[in-house]
Amino acid sequence: MNQKNALILNFTANTYHWGCYGTSLEIYLTLQERGYYVNWLDVRSTHAIEPNPTNGKDFEDGAFAKRFFAANKSVYHQLTEADLIVVNGEGTLHHIRAASINLLFLMYAARRYLQKPVHLINHSFFPSGSSAPDERADGLYRAVALSLNRIVPREIASSAVLERLGLPAMQGFDCLPRFLLRHGITAERRPGAPLVLSGGVLLTPGQAAKIAAVTATAAMPGQAVHFLTGAKGFPAREDEVTFQAMREVIPALVRVDARSMSEWAGSIAGAAAVISARFHHTIAAAAVGTPVVVFPSNTPKVHAICEMFGLPPPVDLEAPDFIERVGSEIKAALATETALADAAHRQTILRLAENNFLGI
């Protein structure tokens, strides 16, 4: 009879890859379970919205806010009608660029000009793009974060940045493991299961070819190798380049363009091992109990989740012992009969993911 309206900013379910779908849907479903009806502003709108604030002065300028809201009346209406604003930060909050500064402004404007409660959850927080200080970026991110009601980073590297900036935060984790648990997804390693490769946001064709070459050498005789891609919509464009580079090395490479979340999660759960340069593919494998070999992504977030899961750190793509180390890790993954991320770590991750929703 008296449901309140929760607005999710930066909703990612309909773009990039199925891991983003899973984490955004988990937020959506949990808010419904907490008694809200839920609206959302998608991540593509976050990236494209105009006019862009160009500096910190725009954030403090009421005249700019009026121009911004006049140019984006539907966004204004969504914000004003919301009883609660939940920001799904994911990987948007790094550097000063259109996507990040737009999302920062939406959060800040909702608090300062519209007096709405704003919870920043399920996010990485790297103003400089890394853990290193950057006076200009740090200042802007800090000013926005100080205005928020709650901050829940999804990994420990972001928590360290928030602590360095003197910002109050509660340690959380990405919501994808909750979604996989909700649907009962667990590892099902059958005889003859394939090795599953993923792309990566910063993988070059040369690096992709190198990963494929080591994978081909480490695979068991006759073992299939799959390349996992796919999204609800607007899939990661770099996956096509990565797949072609890998297929040059493994002509029999099978492209699995997952058409549903079930197919994507099932590919990971059914793999002999996952070889991943993607954040959510790594999380999914570790969460369901599939052995995983990991490479870095575009921020320190993958290093952080490996530590949180008790996994070996990502293998530097330019390491002099790359071939030996990756080959050894793949063979160890194939030889193990247990998950590399143990049950205790996986339970801790689920408890941390619950922190996203405390006080909601």
C-alpha cells in the first residue's frame, strides 16, 4: 500500500556483458525485496548526458544546475520523484572524464539541490585511475563523497583510497555473487570440460595472442577452448578484436556468444578453468568454485578481489616469466579437484556484499 520509490543511477544490466547484468539485477531485486518499487537510469545515459560539468566550480554553481536539469527534464523528474537514490558505481568512478564526472554531478546535485538520500554502493573508487594521489581528481571526488549518506566500495583497493581521503565508508563487495547464489549457480566440472577464456578492457591483440598460445600449450590433449562473450545489449566492442587475435593462435577456438545470463553463468560454472582479464568473469568463477587464472584490468580492482578471495595475484601481462607462470597456473587449475577460492573466503564475500543494503 505504501511502497517508496528507489532510483538506481548507473544501471548496467542492459549493456557490456552478463556480469554487469547480474550485479545490477541483484541490486534491483534486493530493493524490491526491501519494499521499494524501482526505477533506474542506465549507464549509457550516464555516459552521454549533457551539458557536462567541466570543473568543481560547476558543481557549486546553482545556475549550472538549473541549466543541467532544464536540458535533462526526465532525469530531473526521476530524481525529484525518488524517495531513495542508490548509485551503482561499478567501474565508472575513475579519472575525470565524461562518464565519471556526470555520475559525480548527479550524486552531488541529488544531495545538495534536491536533498535526497544518496547511497553510493557496489563501486570502485579511483579518482586518478589508480591508487596514486591526484590533487585535482582527489579534491572533486572527495567533495562529492563527503555529501553522501553512505559509501560502500566493492573491493579493498578502493577502500584504501577512501581511507586516504578521510572518507567514511563500509567495506562491501560486488553484488554478482549474491545473484549467482540466488539462482543456485555452482561449479559443475564434468569430464572433458572446456577451458574458458575471456577478453579484457585493456588487452592488446598481442597480449591476447600470448594468452591464447599459453592456453593451447597447457590444455589437456583434445580439450576444447572457448571464448566467452555476450551481453543483454551493447556488448563489449573490444571482445571482437580479442577473439580474432586468439583465434589466429587457436584456429579451433569456439566463440560462446552467450544469449542469456543462464548461458553465461553456466559456461563459467561448467568450465575446467576460467582464464580471465575481466573483473566480473573472475568474480563469477571464484564465487561459484571454478578455478581461475587472472590477469589485470584497467584499475587495481582485480588485484583487490584476488586478495579478498584468497587467489594468487593477477599475472602481469608483460612479466618476463609470463609463459612459465601462466602455464603453471593453468595446469594447477586443471589438476585441482577443489575451488581455488575456499568456502570461507566465499562466505566472507557474500557477507560483505550484504553491506551494500544496510540501512536501506
